[in-house]
Amino acid sequence: MSRLRLQVIACRVFEQELNILAARASTELQVCFLEMGLHEGTAANLRTALQDAVNAVPADRFDAVALAYGLCNLGIVGLRAHTLPLVVPRAHDCIGMLLGNSQRYLAELESRPGTYFQSPGWLSHLPADRVLRQQIIPVAPGLKLTQEELFARYGAENAAYLLDQFASFQRNYHRLAFISTPVPDAGTCERAADNIAREQGWEFAKLEGDLGWLARLIDGDWNDREFLTLKPGERVELTGDNRLIAAQQP
């Protein structure tokens, strides 16, 4: 029986972890990495980059397309499956995927508010002039908007209030949580994260990563609880429940 031919479109934050998992994947796998900085711009820019990548996958060479992305600034909302099925994790963002499940991620946020998360990928792809990547306004866990989108969606008065709350949230960071994954330079990254925490005056914590969710993504083990599978022509839409996303019919 031939193996599933899978094109993965991934944020570069997962580059080292996916390179490890790809070596033992049960699919015939090819990975296209997009730059991390895309999530710092508008949702429209990220969506355009993702849609272009999805549309470029040749239907005669692959059986399906999988995204290694979460909601990520809402950039996946409105994304359309092109000529192949499109599989999307039901994840808030990369942090939950690196921790292995959303429940663990949300429990960390609830029990230790004021936590800034980092991983080997976050540290390996930091801009040369920064020790921390730009933070995007967390209106709700995983639902993140730029300032421009915030004003457009909520109006000037409400947006000003939310911006003030976000500024307070930033001032109240007190913990850096490093997610350790089995990549070659994990020790170096952990020490770098510890140094950043010291420079910021924050507590440092190490969390053991879990690559099971990523492994299931690239192995084609797509259960409905963790993944949304779109048919060609269907689009990603937000839901108001724990599913996070659903298929919008064409």
C-alpha cells in the first residue's frame, strides 16, 4: 500500500522539531516553511501568504495539505482548501502544539498569568535586534489582533481600553517559560532563555515539550478532536466553542 503523499506548510518556529519527526514519518512528506515574522503583521497578510502556499501545491504530486499553524493572529480564518483536502490543527497557537495539547496550555495560562512562552524555534529565529518577539494583543487565548485590527473591530473607545489593559498585562510579566523539545541545541536555547529571564527580572521555568500533536499532523493521524479536515473549496471559520474552527461550505 502506497504512503500518503503530504505537503506540510509550517511556521519556521517548528523547523527543528519537524525535521526530527519527518525522519520517521509514516507519510511521504515534504515541508514548506514560512517565516515566523508573518504572525507579527496583520491577519490578512498571514492569510495571503498561507493561501498562496496552499494554492501552489500541485494536486498531481500530493494527496493532502497540512498546516503546522494554530489560529495565530486569526491568519487561518477564511483560508480555503484549494484542489486538495486541507488539514488544520484545532490549536490556539504554536505554544499549545509544542506542549502537546490545548488543555495543558490553557491550564498554564490560568494558573500562571503573566507568563511569556519561548521555545527553541522562538529563540533560533529572533530578529538580530531583539531578545523578545513583538507581542500581539491577546483579546482571548489564541485570538490575537494587531492594533489596527483592534480599532477596526471594537471602535476607538473600546480599543483604547483594551490597549491599556494589554499594556498593564505586559508590565505584569513575571515569568518566562521555556518549552524544551528534543532538538540538538535545546541546552543552548534553554540557557539563552534563562539569561533573557534574568535580564527582564522574571522567574524562569522549564516545561517539557510534547511533540505528539505535531507527529500526528505529519503522520496523517487526523482525529476530529485535534484536527479540522477541509474538502476542496471549503474555508476555515471560527466557532464559539472548544472546537475553535469549523468548515464553511463554499
